[in-house]
Amino acid sequence: MRTDPPDAQTLLTVNRLVVEFPLGRRSKIHAVSDVSLHIEAGANLGLVGESGCGKTTLAKAVVGLLRPTRGEIRFAGRELTANNGNCVREAGRGLQMIFQDAAASLNPGRSVGQSIAEPLRVMGGFSKENRLARVRELMGAVGLDPDRDFCKRPFEFSGGQCQRVSIARALIARPKLLVCDEPVSSLDVSVQAQILNLLEDMKVRYGLTLFFISHDLAVVKNICDRVAVMYLGKLCEIADSGDLYRSPRHPYTAALLACIPQFPPGPAGTKAGLPGSERPAPAAPPAGCRFHPRCPRARIRCGEQEPALTDGSGGRMFACHFPLD
């Protein structure tokens, strides 16, 4: 599998990444299988798919929280999968992550001000006064009151406020790329809009590139320039956001889009969702195309031969033997 070759504007390159977890003596979970993608500086790339398809595993591998089984990750020209601790630490300053459960990602024994300042303490080279000034700046930027909120503990904040703290902590190291792993899925709808607007504001203010991971295609449509679709550990389609939502080529992408709530709703009796049987287990993915047991267009070839990501028009790529027109 290949993707368009990265150029001087490419910030992150993932090349043939594989992440597997042992399951007993003879079996293993195929969490991420031969995934390749790249993100250009200043762009927003969305990654969508059902829960359990490998999105978070891929995100954690990108930021160094998981070691890949094989493959390559390059950030700003540096290879992060090489056994070079200094290289990884230096690149890590420009690569930060915010998590779905913001409250769980914060140390309950520390004030939020201390949690936000922690990356600067680990990096070193900053005086206490410089750390405090930077923390106050970031707290104000994300909508928190540094005078009132600095000494509070995470349990004193709502979920949306904890996510603001998490964003401030990620931005304090002045990253170039922000990996957002389901950052609004656990929040109320009104709070979701606030956090999404905040991320857009921070992107402009600090010149960020976003890798936005979600199972909510409606959210991704509003924030991302390009979208990658993942199913059972593999990418099945990558396209510009407008093209993908307007005319999906992969049947799985079309099925996901059909699940987006519509207003007004469709005729009575209309069914939206994924066809076919239950999703196969990651420990035993089917041969050939992994989606073929659930695909209404599947033929014999689909169960025997795995499709490769194929170049289409306008930079689109899809992995299907019988794509939609």
C-alpha cells in the first residue's frame, strides 16, 4: 500500500504502520494493519470509523504512547520509531495529544495549574517565573481564570472545563501537531460546540496542525480538510472532506454516512446502518477485504484478494475491488 509521496510541507508521515497485541500463546489482536498516511502542515486530517477499529491505537502510536510492531513514523523530518531517545524527546515537544476523558487524564492530586505546567518542568530550561507566566497565558487563552482556577483540583471542574485544562496543557509546549482523540464525544452537545470552536481558535492563534479522531462524521465534516476512514485496523478511503461526504467510493464509507442523523428524518421504515453480520473480531480478521462479510457489493474476489489503496481523481484513495460510482 502507498500514499501520495510527502513533500517539504509534510509534517507527519506514517508508513506501513502495524500495531499488534499478543492474545495468549498463538493469537494476537491486529489493532492497526499496514496503515500509511501523511498530514501537511496547517491542515486538519480527520480519522473516522466505528469504535474499536484502531483509531486510538494509531493515535497513541503516533505520539509514542505505544511502540509499533513495525513500520515508520516521521515527524518534522525525524523518525520517531528509531531507537533514539533524544530524537523522540525533541520531536515530542512539537507533538502533543488531548484525550477523550479529560478528567481521567489529569492528576487528581495536583492543581490544574501544576498539571498545565508539568510539560515545561519535564522539558527543563524554564524558570519558575517563566512557567507561571506561560501557564497564566494558556489558561486565559482557553477560557479559564488563572487567578480563580489555578489552585483548583480536577474534580472541581465540569467535563468541558477539564477539556480546556487538557488543551492548555497540550499547548504549553508550543506543539506543531495536536492529536485530538475523541475530544468532544463525552460532552454535552452545547459544550461540544464550544470546545470545537476553541480548537479552531487555538489552531489559528498558535499555527497548529490537527489530527482529529472521532466516530462522529458530522463533527469531522465541520472541522477537517481531509478525512481518512478506518475499518478493522485498515484504511479503506482517504479523500478531501467535501468529496468524501458528497460521493463516497467505498461501501463502508457510504454506510457510515447513512448513519448520520438527518432532519427531517427519512420515510417510516427506512433503515440506516451497517449491513450484514456483526463486525469480525480484531483477533481473527477475515481474509481478503476485511469489510466483505458485511458488504452488500461483495463478490468471490473480495473474500480471496485484499484490495490495495488505489489512486483516484483529486487525491482520493480507496481500497475496494468494486467501488461505488
